Amino acid sequence: MTKRKRKTEIQDAFDAIAGFRDLVDETFEKLTGKSIAAWLKEFQQRPRE
């Protein structure tokens, strides 16, 4: 039988994922000058040739 994870363990995992997401977003913004969300919106609006 599998052991159920406690809420704190699950919350720790989500916190780690959120921290990684923030790190990636900050790094992308430093490299490009734009957030990932802004870049995706701009990329989405480009007309196709």
C-alpha cells in the first residue's frame, strides 16, 4: 500500500516548482528584456507568411 503524502510535503513540492518558474522567468527577462508572458503574446500576434 502506498503511503499518502502529507500536505506539507505536497506544498513543499509546489513551492519548489514555483521557485523554479520564477528563476526561469527572471533569467529570461534578464536575457531578452521581456517576460516570458510578454514574449509569448508578441510571438502569438505575428502574422504568418
